[in-house]
Amino acid sequence: MPSLDIPTGRLKMNLLLPKRQKKDKILIVIGPTGTGKSRLSIDLATRFRAEIINSDKMQVYQGLDIVTNKITEEEKCGVPHHLLGILNPNTDITASNFRSMASCVIESTRSRGKLPIIVGGSNSFVEALVDDEDFIFRSKYECCFLWVDVSMHVLHQFVSERVDKMVENGMVDEVRKFFHPNADYSKGIRKAIGVPEFDLYFRAEPFVDEASRAKLLREAIQEIKKNTCKLASRQLEKIHRLRNIKRWNIHRLDATEVFLRRGKAADEAWTKLVAGPSTALVTKFLIDFSMEPMPSVGAVRDHHTQCLVA
């Protein structure tokens, strides 16, 4: 057998390092309800060539735009949105269903040369997509995770005020159109917070006096606020689990100061604390070959040894 002719001098590192396949880039924006995920996604999509993919399990359904807090056409600023208001409200969507749909949309978005931005509060859907059983997603895509965070006591106050605004904007009448005495609140869009809480009110509405109706309405609204705050806490717990236990490299952006200010001061805080840092992170993410750590010396040595043995 001919001898292995290795040139003298320093070997080039690309002979020693495992060959790294270039992956497509994916941006994922997460955070509890009400923290400003949609706002950040629009900010980023208008700075980069991007399209937005909804990952909120309630916003994927048609209808109840106020209850599910869907982004408006005006707020979209012309940015294409996918998986938003597309499913029959009486059907059920699973994490597996979402993974299949989102994968198709991601491929389509990438084929147009656009950056996919996945945005939503359903962390179980995002986790099912990113950490699929066959590791297909991680093998094809490189992710940049942005987490919009707000101090929970500040967020709870904001959520309470947001529910009041939703009521002012017609939430009660919107839900009334979906009300049915035999409705199943464990399926489809009727699982959304803001729907089952009104059940008792709508059932009693035709049979009680005005004072009783007002009392039942206040109780329903209060229940919606309480359940929304509970949802925000659960979402935050899941993010901590993804970051601390599953070791996702999630970049935290503290937007608390934004919610403590009003008007121009709030906008300035948003730019300084959220939009600005996010833009810098995404720019680096898109320019760098990879945000993943380079293999350690030991890993390089092991790979090189394996190659020689093979």
C-alpha cells in the first residue's frame, strides 16, 4: 500500500475540523402573552427581508380576532403573515399538525429568499417544531431565539388593562356570536381564554334583570383577566425550561421599562431596550456562518482520530 503523504508544516484547520454544512437561518420570537412579540416581529421584518409565521395555537383559527388578539392589517405594515386565521374554528390542531404546516411554510419562505420569523406564545408548538424526534429541523436550520420578557407584576397589570380594552372594542358581542348551549369548550377556538368564561353570562342573560347581568359580566371579565395572567405565568415557566433544562440559546430582552412608560418615552425605551438590541443580534446571526460554538480541541482530535482509523 502506498504511504500516506502528509506535507510538513502546520496542517490547515479545515483538514482537521469536521465538515460543517451550511444551514438556512430561522428567527424565532417567543415570550408570554402581551409582551410585544408581534411588534418586535414587525420591526425586524421591516428591517430584513422576512415573512412572519404565526405559532399561536388560537390565532391559527378563523374568527374571534379580538379575543385571540390577532394582529390587524394596519399593524402588519405590509409584511406577509402565514398560519394566521386559516383553520375552521371547530377543528383541533395538534403540535404535530403545526409542525407539518410550519415546515411547508418555512420551505416556501426560504425559496423566495426571505427570512422566516416564527412568532407566537405557544411554546409547545415551537418546541415540537424545533426539537422533532428525528432531529430533521436542527439538521436543516440554524435558529436565533429572541425572548421578549416583562416583569410579571407589570405584565399582569398590562394584561388586565388590555382585557378592558378588548371589552370596549366589542369582545362580548364577538363571543356571543360563537355561543351555543351545547358548545364543547375543549375543542377548537372555543378553548381560547375569553370564550368559556362568558358561558354562564350568555346562558343567564335572557332571564335575569339588568343588575344581575352586569354582575355576571363583571365576574366573567375578572375571570378572563385571572386566566390570562395564569397563562402568562405558564408561558414564562416553559421558556425557563427551554433555556435552563433543554439549553436553548435564548436571548432575553427585558421590555419592563417600556411598559412602565407612556407615549414617546415608551417608544424610546422600546428602541433602546428591545428593537435596537434585537436588530444587532439578528444582523450578527445573519452575517456569521454560525452562532453555534466551534468544536472543542478534544472534539476535533476525536474526529481526526476517527478519520484515520476509518
